[in-house]
Amino acid sequence: MRTRDDIESYLTGSGYSHEEVADGTWMVQDPESPAARIVVRLESDLVVFRLMVMPLGKVKKREQLFEELLRLNVSDMVHGAYGISDDTISMTCALRLENLDLNELRGTLDDFTLALSRHREVLSSYC
């Protein structure tokens, strides 16, 4: 069975800068976008990844944005998906701890950072 120490080891091996901010919760720095921080949290038998993309309050064309997010989920998101939580648009993904390995963790982080860089301009057009 994998543990929080395995997650720490995988984060170290991923090449992403990270810091444990609470027991079982890490803040991972996107090297391409210093303001973007991916939260990686161990929740029982899941490892949850979350990245805040933009506050929902800034969005002026909500219906069109929601449709665009659904398209992006299908066409561009491999490991995660866009969603809405706490009045923010976020990317999220949950992986089973028991199956987690370095490649899966790195793939999820890469998916988030690539999506953020590719979609930033499109998503900001809805504000």
C-alpha cells in the first residue's frame, strides 16, 4: 500500500517544486506560471489534485464559458477536468493511492500545466 511518503517521493522525482503545507497536503509550483499552484492532497485512499483557474465572479459570458469548458474536458483534458467549486473555476483530478506511481503523478501535473498554458487565452476571453 502506498503512503504519504510515496507521494512525497514522487513529487520530488517529478521535477516540480513543491512544499508540504499541512500533513498530507502539498503545494506544487507550475514552472511555466509561477502564480499557478496545484494543491495535491491525500484524502483517505485518494490523491486529489486541484488548481484554481479563475474566480467565477469575473466571468461575464457564463453560458458560453461553461460550454467551452465542457468541450475542453472532452478534447484536451487527459487526467483531469474543469469544474466549479467555491465560486471558482478549477481543474481537478482524483487518483487511487494504491495504484499511484511517479508516471501517473507526473502525467497529472503535466496535464494541468499544459492545459493552463494552452487554455488561458481562450478562457480569459470570457471575462
